[in-house]
Amino acid sequence: MSKKHLQRVRRICAALPESTEKLSHGEPTFFVRKKVFAMFANNHHNDGHPARGGTVWLPAPFGIQEMLIAASPEKYFKPPYVGVRGWVGVELARVSDEELDFYVREAWR
């Protein structure tokens, strides 16, 4: 299942201009120029989200993380390490391709 979700993330990220992928902290991570805009994770450091095949961590504008988690805690969470800086974790099995595409594109911007 995680391969399927990783392919979803890769497909969206690869379509974005100047997007590259490399391993960072043991996980597939996506960059635009030298800045990270998405990180695939499958229970990264036992974060409690082995979930149904993986998650993606994305930077979000100020206030968005809290809003998403409050509205849909089954879909969104505060990831370890980067959550304190406003990043949001997305349970990939619980979002549509359209939702995922929207959030990844926003993070890329």
C-alpha cells in the first residue's frame, strides 16, 4: 500500500517545475531548488502514523496546520520535528488525489 501512495506523491511532485527527489532522513523527499516542499513518510521514527500506507509532510502557511487538524484529525496531524514550524502531516489513504494535488502544489509555492 505504501508503494501506491508514494507513487501518488511522486506523480504530483514530478509534474511541478524544478522539482527533484532525493532521500533525506531516510525518506523520499521532494525539493524545489534547494528547499524541501514535501516528504513522504511511513511511520518515520515511529511517529505513530504507519497508517494505511504512508503520509506526506508539507509546509503550510501560518494557521493552516491548526485549522486542518481541528477540522479533520483523521486526515491531518502535527508531524514530529517540523510540526512546530507549521508543517502538516497528511494521511494519504484518507485524501483524494485532488486534495493531495492541491496541498502539494500549495507547499511547492
